Amino acid sequence: MNTKKIAIAIDGPAGAGKSSISKVVANELGYLYIDTGSMYRGVTWAVLDSQIDVKDQVAVEALLPSLNLTLEPTATACKVYIKGKDVTSLIRQQQINDNVSTIASYKGVRQYLVERQQEMAAVGVILDGRDIGSVVLPNAELKIYLTASVDARAKRRWLEVQGTSNEQTLDEIKKNVVSRDEMDKNREESPLVCVEDAVVVDSSNMNFDETVAYILNLVQETINHE
Ligand code: CDP
């Protein structure tokens, strides 16, 4: 069996399951998993914590050099640190969901984070986000565009937040998912696109295990062809 390690890029819209699927696939393969969305969320947390106006691009970008944003990928999560503080759980709050796509539309923010992502990337790695196949890892051996219908994605997010402090109605979640997709697809700087050489995986009618198995199969096929 060919055991060559490759780089895998997974992009797709909000709530498609990229993070949870990538984590399990990376564990199965013994690969490093880098959740790039958590870095955009980390910057958003720092902006809100500093009481900077999210719409003030100049002030947001001026904050970047002082952030010392680091990512510590572990087997169970990508831990995010800002100035040494572990913000991993804080970046999942609703306020972050509501503001992250504005922060992610800023050129300076993207440059700052893409540089860090490329420094961490090598072979034997899975990166997930919106611009991985197009900008961060344009030479990745396998590119996947993981998607699902808006209803399926909103329902999954809704199930995830049941019983947590982030509980919301299905309708509220659907609105956030739709508005983030709109912003991510229509922004000027590296918008969410499905690149030509990506394999589209529509998981609307696949459960979690089926999606993981499908992607593991794509990885094996890619390695066999290398
Ligand atoms: O909620 P979900 O897991 O789908 O999103 P995420 O991966 O945590 O990313 C949060 C937000 O960060 C996205 O809606 C994008 O606005 C932004 N993002 C980006 O612009 N580029 C990336 N490579 C990753 C995330």
C-alpha cells in the first residue's frame, strides 16, 4: 500500500461539517489538522475584547501585530491563544458568529493569517476554511469542497448548540448561516469559491460516518495515483 503523505484542502460554506469531519479524518490518517476558521474567530474575539469597532478596518488591522495569535493543534481540538490566553471556547460564542465574516473580509487580516497558515502547513496535513484550495494551499494534492443544503447545515448547527449557552432557534441559526455565506462568497479578498480542481462532496444526504468514509476513500485514491 502506498503510504505517501499528502496535503489536503477542505473548503465550503458555514456549517457544512468541515471542522468535525476534518478532525476525525486527520486522526484516522495520523495527519495534523489546522482549523483556519478558528484563527479568524480568534482575531474577532480580540477585536471585540478591545472594544474596537468591527467596522473600523484600520483599527482592526492596527491591532494585529500585538495579538501574538498562536494555534496549538491537539488530537481533540485546535487550541487558540491570543497574547498567551487560551480563547478556544470563547471563540464559539454567538457574538463571534455574528462578526467573524466582517473581520475575515479585511485584506490585512487575511494576509496576517494566511502567512501563519502557510508556515504551519506541510505534507500530512489537513487545512479547512474558505480559501485553502485557492490561496493557502494551491498545490494541495487533494482539494475538497464540502457542502450541504442550507436546511441541512442549519439543522446540524441547531442540534450542536442544544443545551449549551449558545442555544438559538433554528430560524436564527439559519439566518446567520445564510448571511455568513453571502459575505464569504461576495467579498473582494479571496472569496469562498469551489476551485476547478476540487472534488465536490455534498453531504446533505450523508451522515457523519458516511462522509468520513467517503473522504478517506478520496484520500486513498489520491495517494494511489501519486
Ligand atoms: O462556522 P464554521 O465552522 O462553518 O466557520 P469557521 O470555519 O469557524 O469560519 C468562520 C468564518 O471565518 C467564516 O464564516 C469566514 O468568514 C471566515 N474564514 C475565512 O474567511 N477563511 C478561512 N480560511 C476560514 C474562515
